Amino acid sequence: MKISWDIDLGGMNTFRMRVRCRCLVEYDNVEELRDALSDPSLPRPLFPIGGGSNLLFTKDFPGTVLHGTIKGIKKLDSGRVYAGAGVVWDDFCAWCADNDLWGPENLSYIPGEVGASAVQNIGAYGREVCELISSVECVDTRDAAAISIPAADCRYAYRDSIFKKEWKGRYIVTGVIFKVSETPDPVLDYGHVREAVIERFGAGALEKLTPAMVRETVTAIRKTKLPDVADLGSAGSFFRNPYVSKEIFESIRNIAETEGLGPVPHFDVGEGLVKVPAAWLIDKCGWKGRANGGAAVYEKQPLVIVNRSGEASPEDVVSLAARVQASVKEKFGANLEREVEYV
Ligand code: EPU
């Protein structure tokens, strides 16, 4: 376990916010994490981070940031793979593809680490990670006990889990056991994934499909639409796609028709609710590419806020996000919820 004091967190969050924390603890195994949790000399509060890819540090952090780097990927049996919470998510996707195991290929190239994937319930191209999770290995911050939580108890929903709600702050994820498949299990129905596979690998591609082929295709699609956090700071989707009532949806449709905005992309999610892409709403409010200080709405995918100058302040991002939310509410009556956590 490594303990450091008064540390710049700029390299530990994908938004590259140059805030400081009073104390930083880096641990690379469960025992070290348990020791840290039981150490009264570490300033509180304690805040666990992985790749720092879904958060915005809004100010200096007065307590201890716990940064886990638990590595390791292990095949447990023909249908299950364990990965440490600190494994880079895309490395896990690559490992599965290299070993001809189906499961995470549609989730390739999402920034962040394995531990956060199970908290956020990351999703893309028709797959949500909760469909692949068997159990989440955690340490309880109350008594430092290790516990394995079955996926059924994690209350997974769209970009949501019990770790973001009732159990927020209670458990720190140390590893995840995934369900994978040796027999082909492709998910190609979302957007243009199927067409993109055929375009890339030829007409007969679907008969000899491998997870590596799907991974390569999805990675290429993402690269055209989303900023690479290695070049441009961001936290991926800044907002969730809102679920609106049928009434609000009809009103959005009317506005689109009156203003000639074209058809409104949407997805009926049942229970009288309709999912409307935040990207479309933000785009039609004219935000694409607009800046606020060093921060900007990304030109190619307005769901993403980027640290365009490389030196955006937390306030630049916070006020830009608030302005975007207010304008979508005013024009379309829809509430955009943040996906990114403010710390
Ligand atoms: N759109 C516009 N204008 C634009 C861009 C997109 O109107 O400039 C419209 C498109 O026409 C499309 C719609 O927005 O109909 C949705 O776009 P897309 O399917 O590309 O993405 P999304 O639904 O907005 C979600 C995830 C992404 C994930 C993609 C692909 C959320 C919050 N985001 O975005 O996740 O990669 O689907 O499956 O659910 C992330 O979490 O960091 C992330 C990027």
C-alpha cells in the first residue's frame, strides 16, 4: 500500500481536472484495501476511484482517495471469467475476444476499469454489462469484510445499480465474475452494427463471425463518434438518455414538426415511457461544438462534454452542463439527468 499526501489528481480522472486530494492511498490487493479501511489515521471521507472515467472533481478533495489497481483475469470454467476491479475495461474485452469468448465485445473501447463497469452498468450497442455479471466481489467499508454479491441483488437498471443508490459508499468493488459464452452469441441489432460488420469483413462475415470481429467493428464505430480520453479529456456520456412520458414525447414531436427538425429518434420502454436520445435533444437546442470557458459540447456527439482547452476548470464544466440542462428543459420540457458523478 502506498500513501501519499497533497496529490494532484489531474492524471487520475479522464476529465483531467487538476484538483488535489489531501491523501491518496494506492492498493493492489484486497488485504491492502482492508488495511486502509481499518486505518484511523487516514483523513475522512474515503473516496474510491478506479479509472476516474465517470466523475467530475468539482473541488479539492479534503479526505482520502482510495485508488485500486487490483489486476488479473482468470478463466474459472467454460462459462465464467474473473477480472480484478483495476483491470482496464477494454483490456478485459480484448482478453475475451483473444480467447474466443463471447460477451463483452459490444462494450469494447469504453473507457474506465472493470470495477466501475459493475457500478455504472455500462452499456453500448445493445448490450448492458449487467447481462454478463455473475457476481460482484466487494469489501464492506463498515467492517472491511470481503463479500460476494450476486448480480440479482445489485438492482441493475439503465446506467444504474444499488451501488449508486442505497449502497452508495458502502462497498468497494475488488473484482467481478462475468458470464461468457464459448458458443457464438452475437448482438448485432443495435443501430448499424450488423451492416458495419458486413461492410468490414464481407458478405459471408456472419457465418464465420468471431467476438474479435465484432470488437473490431464496435471499436471503429466508437472511434468515429466519441472522443478518445487519451487525446481529449471527457467522462464519456455526460447525461443519461431521458425517459419521458408519452405526453412530453408528443409535445417534442409537435415542436420537431413545427420547426422542421425531422423525425424524433425514440425507443418505447414500456410503462407509458419513451426514451429519447439526449444527443438529439442537445443537438436541436444548438449546443453542438459550443464552448464555455475551456469546456465544450463535443461536436461529433453532443452527449459528451469535453475539456477542450485541456485546462477547463470544474466550474466551466458544471456551468456548461447546467446551461445545457436548462435549455433542453425550456425547449422540450425534458429533464436531462447527469450520468457523471460530481465529487
Ligand atoms: N444524434 C443526434 N445528433 C448528434 C448525434 C446523435 O441527433 O449529433 C442522435 C442520433 O441520430 C441517434 C441518437 O442521437 O438517433 C442516439 O445516438 P447513439 O445511438 O450514437 O448514442 P446514444 O444513445 O446517445 C448511448 C450511450 C453511449 C453508447 C451509445 C451506443 C447513454 C447515455 N449513452 O448513447 O454510451 O456508446 O449509446 O450504444 O446511454 C458512454 O456511456 O460514455 C457512452 C458513450
